[in-house]
Amino acid sequence: MPELSDLPIRADLRGRSPYGAPQLDVPVALNVNENSYPVPPTVAADIARAVSDQAAGLNRYPDREFTALRGKLASYATGVLERQPSDGAADGPARIDPGQVWAANGSNEVLSHILQAFAGAGRTVMGFTPSYSMHPLIAASTGAAWLEVPRTADFEIDLPAALAAIEAEQPDVVFVCTPNNPTGGSTPLSAIGEILAVSPGIVIVDEAYAEFARPGFATALHLLPQHPRLVVSRTMSKAFAFAGARVGYAVAAPALIDALRLVRLPYHLSALTQAAACAALDHAPELLDNVERLVTSRDAMAAALAAAGFEPVPSDANFLLFRGAADPAELWQRFLDHGVLLRDIGIPGCLRVNAGTETETAAFTAALQSIVRAHPEVRA
């Protein structure tokens, strides 16, 4: 059989590694930022009924415009605006219209659609690193060149450097991930507004973890009326405990949404996916009930890490990046030996752990304390 290197793969893809975290059978998996709480039984039953109702009609293609789902997502996004006042940088719209909403199989496909429409060969995409590792991979998949601007030592966007780079490079697409994965911090609306003011192309604000943010976080949805080239990307995978269903969405000006229709595959959202997502959105309060429990776990993990001599980075997400590992790979393995799977995301001296259930949090804390007692040298 031929090796990959023997195939006529695109030159810009040679030598690249596919995205993917280890999928290991361990008692406590805290490495991919999932919502550790299962879908409540009553909600699961309603989702199952909604999916079952579609079975007899699977000989027909689904609603290409996912009209019902778009309406429910618009209502949810409107609720976000109502519950989360602007930080003073903008006066947001009273509501989100269904025509402003796009959905796809996870937020990664949403981002792929945006870059297919606005990036591509001969164009450039900029991000502020470290950030979500899929952003450059999706850019590369379209043939676009990736440009990066390093964040500060505190993992915040270096705004003067960012603005200077945008003005110098004139990127076609700019990513702002807030709360930022893998570091957890958020970018204020005022900074996003300055980035929008100098950006010649599309600005994508990736808010996959926004539901877990601390008080004071303001969604970029507030900026949409003033910025027709802004698109805000979100997901149902995290706070909604819906990762297995693969549903992400974006909110933008209707004209920008129209552009995504040019690149999406026909009938890209199955009837089953649409039915499941609609049923889940009907139960949004129940599905979001565990957000505060996960925030409590995140904060308990931060306290345990600090007590053990590590430095947890303040987080608005359902995960923590922590500094102070003498050898991240060794510390990762020692946690794995205790049945706890973390994520080594390649930042020197750092590992990432996502918040879990109370039981998982206790297991993480016990493993942490045991490791530090037996191997104090794991700390830098």
C-alpha cells in the first residue's frame, strides 16, 4: 500500500499533522473541553422523540435552509443579548433575526464555510496566538496563508501589535477567539471594536465558550449593527452538552450569511440533526443548568492547582491552562497513570484541564496532590 508521502497531495499540506487529541479509555477524561454532565433523561427522551418523528421521512431531503432551527437559534441569541449587557463599547440590537443566523455540523464547519467564502488561495488569515489550533488548519484547507501575532506573556491580545499587523498585512480574515482556547481569557469589546475599525475584510469572533464566562463578559453580538463584516461564531457542543450532535452556529449580517450559501454542500444539515437541535433548544434552561456547576469545578481546580504550587491562568471558559510544569509531557503522563487525561497543547511549561463533574474534580485534585507529594520535581 502507498504511504501518504507517495500520494500527489497538495504541497502546502505535506508534513502537516491532523487535528486531534488522544482518545484514550480512562476513568476521568478532561482533555477536550466537553461538558462532563450528560443530557438530562427527560430532555434526552424529547430529543429521541423528535429524531424518531423524522425517521419515516428520511427518503426526502431535509429543509435546506433549516428554517425551524434558524428561528430557535435566533431566539436564543436574542436572549443572550438581553441577559448580557454591553460593556459600554456598543449598543446592541434588541433582537437577532433568523436571517442573520447560520448553522452547520459543529462550529468548525461554520468556520470552514466562512473561510471558503472569504479566504482561499492568494488570501491571508490572521490570528493571535496561542489560540484555537483549528483556525490555521481550516485556513490551510482553503489554501489561504496563515499569519499570526503573538499574545502577551499574560496571553492577552497585544492590541498595538495587533493593529499594526492588520494595517501592514491587510488580512482578508481576522480571528478573535474569546474566551480564548487554550488560555481561557477574554477580549473586551472595546479591543474588538478597534480591530474591526482597521480590518479590511471579515472579522470572526469565536465565542465557543462564552456561556462559561465570569461576570463582566460582553458578547460581540452587541457589535453587529455597526459592523457588517463581523461574524460571531458559537456552538452547542460545550454549554449545551451537545458535542456528539455536532451543531455550531454563527450570527452576522444577512448579506454575509448569503455568502455562506455559495460554498456549503447541498443539504449539509441532516433532518435528524435539525430535529435534535430544535428539541435541545426547547430545553435550553435545563441543558444550561450545569454551567454554574462546571464554573464551580473550574474554580475549585484553580484553587487546588495554586495550592499545589502551579499557576492557573484566569479563565472565562470551562477549562484551565496552568503554568509551572517542569516537563509538561512527564506531568501529563503522571496524571494519566492516575487515570486522569489532560491536554498538552504545546505551550512550554503548561497543561490544560477542563472542568468536570464533582466526582471528576475530586479525582483530579487527588491525583494532583498525590503526584506533587511523590514527585515534587514536576513543578518548575
